[in-house]
Amino acid sequence: METYLGMDFGGTKLLIGEVDALGHVLRSKCYVTAAADQRQAVKILRSSLEDYQNSVGYVGTPAAVGVGIVGIVDYRSGQWISMCTGPENEPIPLAEMIGDAAGIPCFIENDVRSSAMAELLLGQGRYTRDFIYLNVGTGLAAGFVVDGHLIHGANMGAGEVGHMVVNLTDTLPCGCGRRGCAENVVSGIGFSCQAEHYGLNDLINPENGRVDSMKLFDRAERGDETCEKIIDQAACTLACVIMNLVRVTDPDTIIYGGGILSDDRFLLRVKSYLEENTMEGVRRGLIPSTFNSREAGLLGAAS
């Protein structure tokens, strides 16, 4: 049986798994990542792949391996440009390195675009050829599918919607170098940034500097005015981003993934800010990812 190996590399974990042609996950194993830089990330990828081959093994015969990874990825040349929004050091020939380690051809892609590709090939692509895959998790990013084609851009940077400026008066700096970016307000990074700005230090995990969004939602629900302000600002900002994107690519479907929109309390608040005349062409609505949150990135990598 011909199968495909997927490697989903995120900010905190790496999930490796074998997938069949219909998108069924046959086996998988999760590894802790927390890589500080690209070189360390490559070491984790290679050592984890070796462990997977030795401890889990294959059900079928993998024809290729796909890597979905954070940052700027040149899928054509197989080079991983950076972990962030701009070049860091010399690009890493990641596809060649992982392909050599696996003994099969390797293809790489940005993690969010990988998830959009999974939707196109195995999920909502059965019903739509024009959609936006929106991921609201640690960061804020999107994958655009227009007329059945996944958009990459001239510099492989299409979809970095978290760096869309939504507040021209904001003074908090963003990692991209601008101010007023959406990701500073609505994402795991954004919630942590806002909690620190408003002095909610008891909500910040000292080990990773991040806020548990569910705790933020819970406190807002119990009447904490500052938490309520952070959540409402985030919901309004995300709705603004969604409507801006709708005006740019004219999708009939918005598919969402990532942990933050999995909480209905926040999702309903976002929907309340969406204006009917802007969203009327999104006929299939704002809908969840076809895949469960644990396997979505893995299926994207395999796709």
C-alpha cells in the first residue's frame, strides 16, 4: 500500500504520522519541540524522524514525506527561509536534508498553507474552489485558495494576515517591525501581549510567557472588566480582518482552525461583529476545519 509521511512542526510540538491516499492517519507519534532557531529545529526534525522509523515504523510503503513548518517556506526550491516573517540566516535546504534522512522524496510548505491544501484535497475542496483557511492559534495567518489554486506570492509570504494593521493609533510594537498589527491583539501572542500591557501578570505562564486563552475567557465571563476589554477588542479585530480578506479574494467559504476559535464564547462574539452586507457573498459561511485539531496539521503536511 502506497502511503505518505507527514511531519507537522509547530511552536511547541512535532507530530509525525503515516497517511493513506484518502487522508486516513494510520500511525502517528508526537514530539516536544520548543526550538530556539532553525538549526535546532532541523536537528529535532531529523532525530525525531529517526526515532519514528525505529520505534513506530511504517504500515505501508511511503512514497514521499511532507513537512509543514512555521515561517517563510519556498516550496519550489525546498528551502526553509526563516522561522519568522523575514530572512534570518542563510536559507536551509530542508527538503533535501529530510529527504536524505527518510530515503524518499521530501516536499515542504508553510504550516498554515499546508492545512489549506489539506482542505482543498481532502476536505472542503469537494464543495468550494474559493475559500480562505484562517488559523487563529499562537499566531494569526491564512491560506488563500482562489479558483482552486493555493496562493503563495512572489516571496512565499502570502497569508501573513496577522501583520495587517488594524489600529493606526496603537503604540505596541509588533515582531514584524510595525505597530497596530492584528496578531498583537488576536492570537496566543496577542493575548499575552495584551495581558502584559494591562498588568495581568497572574495570567501569564512564567515558563513560556504565554496566556492560556481559556483562562482569559473564563475570567471575562466572570465579569473581569480588563479581560472583557481584551476579549472584545480581539473579537472586533478578527471580524475586521475577516471582512477585509473577504473584500480582497471574494471567497464563498471561510474555514477556521487553531485553538482560539474552538471556544464558542469567542466565536459567537466574532460573528456578532461581522456585517451582513460584507459577508453576503460568503454563502457557505464561517465554518470549522474538516479535521480535528490534533491531526489537521499532519494531514496538511502529508497533503
